[in-house]
Amino acid sequence: MKLLATALILTLLFGSLGSDLHADSTIELERNSMGALSKLYRENSRTVDLYDHAAAILVFPEVHKLGVGLALQTATGVLFLNRRPTDYFNLTGFSVGLELGVQKYSCAIFFMDQEALEEFYRSSGFRLGLSGSVVIADELLGACAHPDRRIQTFLFDQTGMMLSLGMELIKTTKYYPSK
């Protein structure tokens, strides 16, 4: 019952964050995604080389996360294939455990070969696992480039304060935004 009440409160608070959780159009989403990628390349020069070798890149320019025991996160993003926007995705995540705080960050997922991208599409967008991070103001502990990984994820441009250690379920769903 306590968990249900917490989930309801978080859902209401999350909904009050407003329309900035979703891009108004494909043009806005693509512009925001390219801006996020540019910022990542300026902050982490190793990602420029990844960009040159990646089969595709999925970018969520603004991921919003809010948690008190149970955390909710949501975002909209665009998949770039051959440097062109091809598909659009919603990300919804839930985690339970030691979750406390509010944060906003950007996320870029580099698919280093076609097989990794095909596995992503076949997975129906579900990912279950343990998560852990500590964000204080604008710093996240974690994320690095590794040349042998087929899928590389970078979290960057963090704001807020968040302590997160728990079990996480993330669903990425393809969608068709308004033009």
C-alpha cells in the first residue's frame, strides 16, 4: 500500500513537470538531440571517434527522473542511422530500492555494429537490471568509452540531486511524433 501511494504521488509530481518532457515535433526533437550530441562531443572527445564508427546512435536529449523509494523516468529520443534521423522512441523506466531525488540528464547510446542495433529492435525495448548512480548538482559518477563494447551508453549534462541504487526496468518504445 505504501509503495502504491508513493507511485501515485510520483506520477502526479512527474506529470506536473509539464510539456518539456516531450518534444513538440520531429524538428524540435532532432534539433535537441543533435545539440545534446554536440555537447557530449565537446565534453568527452573519445565519443567523437565512436560517432565515426557507430552503426547508429540513439539520443535522449532530456531524461527526467524522480524518486522516493520508487523512481520513475521518462524521455523522448531519436535514432540516427548513417547520421540521419530514422526512428523516434519513448523511454519509460521504473526502479525500486534506494531512490531519492530529482534529476535531468541526456543519454546517448552508440550501437557499434548492425548486429547490436538489430538486437535492440528484437528485444522489444525491455531492459531489466541493477542500477546505481550518485548525482550531485551536475556530476554523475560513471560512464566511459570502451572500444570493444558493441553498445555504449553515455549519461551526461546532469542536473539535480539523485541517489539511486536498486532494481530497474526500462522500456523503450518506437513512436511516431507529430510533424
